[in-house]
Amino acid sequence: MAKGKFNGFGGGMNMQAMMKQAQKMQENMLKAQEEIAQMETEASAGGGAVTVTVTGTSTVKSVAIKPEVVDPDDVEMLQDLVLAAVNEALKAAQEKSQSQMTSVTGGMGGLGGGLGGGLF
């Protein structure tokens, strides 16, 4: 094998190009994380009786309850509606976040979190 043919990086890809590509991916991931933090997702339960809005970072931003749902004799139903709406909003926010990160990482799974976590 001729010296320099592979340069130790398979196929001759040079280290500077790899680092530049990794830096670009990290920049794209940081941008995606900022966009995710700004995202809002809304979900409702009970035919819109309870509506919850969460951010892309899974913070509950608001809970709206229609007054006609408030029945002092059936607090349990209201609690169930709030719980259902919160869980649905969090699930939708997580799916949006994953979709956003997959578009940046190209579906590299766990590697994406590592790159965003300051590996480079």
C-alpha cells in the first residue's frame, strides 16, 4: 500500500475537512436546539374543555379550562382531563423536537446528543 494513499482516514478524507463538517453540524444542532426551545405545542382533552400549551423543552406554558367543565362534585374528571391534555402536549412536543434534531443529524440517533453536548 502506497504511503499517503489513505492518510489514516479511509478513502483519503482529510482531517481538516472532517473537523469543518463536524463544526458545521454542531452549529446546525445549536440552531435547531434554539428553535426547539422557541416551539410551542398545544393539545386538548374533553373536546377542548382543557387545553395545554408546552414549549419544545417540555415546560408547561399554559393550562386553559373552560368554566363549564368545573364541577365541584366531579373534580376527578377535571384532573383526568388536565392530565390527558398535558401528556398529549408533551408527547407532541417531544415528537416535534425529535423530528427537528433528526433533520439536522440525518438520523444518527444518540450521536446527535453527544455532538450538541459539546463534544467538539
